[in-house]
Amino acid sequence: MTISPARDNDLMVLEGLLTTIAPDSRPHLAAMGPVVDRACTSFVLKPFETSQTYQHLRARGVAVFHVTDDVLLIARVLASELASLPAHRQAEGIEGVILEQCCRWYALRVREWEGSSPRWIARCEVVDQGEERPFWGFNRAMHAVIEAAILASRVGILPSAEILDQLQRLRPLVDKTGGERERDAFAILGRVVLAKLCSEPATNETEHH
């Protein structure tokens, strides 16, 4: 079957995990939602200038994006709870590492930078890809955890009341359809949101649009 080239209106955000390599050669893991076409032939990353991911991409110009159904791992990455990188191996052809328990991975090379501070756009080409294991799939609880992870990254952007309200709406989905890993992941993200909200300076929430 031939996959037609993606149209501009056929792009989507794909949530997953991105590994980059620091200047001291240590691997770094971050949650990332690049814009991709349905065939995953090109990736657009949008890192913030203050992030380690941005600094590593600027220095080395390569990364590995991972598709995973492990929502607990995504939550732990967002919460900075990992003492060390999960099992991984060196990628071939680029300075990067591949998570061995992911479903699929895409080795990326930045071919163009656009934008300006505070958020840059890195247009990447896929130089290699592979499958580690079949994609199990998402149930409603897993979807809810992904949405909670996105909410955790929106603290300071969306009004706090809106974030807390959406978290409460997601909780029944996790309680009714999730297992222990999904409930643990949702609890972690709830703590992340509360910690971020408590550390935020008082702001006029009506300024957020």
C-alpha cells in the first residue's frame, strides 16, 4: 500500500518521549509532543529555549523520539522521578539512545530552525526508525493520563481553576477504566500540578488566553 504525502491540514500532535544527548555525553529524557504527518516522515519539535532539550538539540542537532503506551513512564518523566534512564541502547548513525521498552522509535536530525525566544521550532528529518514491541493500545484511563500530563505542562499558561477542573473531570475515567499503573500515573501528575500551582507567583489569571 502506498501512503500519500501528508497535506498541511493532515498534521497532528503525537505525544511521546524524546531522548537527547547532553554536552557531557549523558542522555536526557523528556516528554514531547511533536507535530507529525500520518506517515511519520517528518517531525516538528517546539522546545522552549530554557529547556535542556533545546540546548542539546542546538549543540548536537539530533534526537530520538519514542512512541510508547507506558503512561506511567510518561508521568514519571514529567515529575522528574526517574533516578536513571530506563533500559536503552545506542542508536546507529546519530549520537542518540533508544529506549528498549518503547513501541516505536524515530531517529531525527534537525535540518532547519525557525522562530525565536522563548519557543523555537526545529524541523527534523527521519534518518532511521524501528519497532521494539507491538503497541498495546490506549483505553480511556490511558487517554485521561495523557490529557493530565498535558495539563501539567500548561500550568502558568492556563488559569489554575481551569486546570484543576479538567483534572477532576478526568479522574472518574481513571478510577473506572484504569489499572494500578494508570492510577499511579494520574496520582503522580496530580501532585505535579499541585506543586507547580503552589510555587507559582500570584498572577491575574484573566491575562491567560
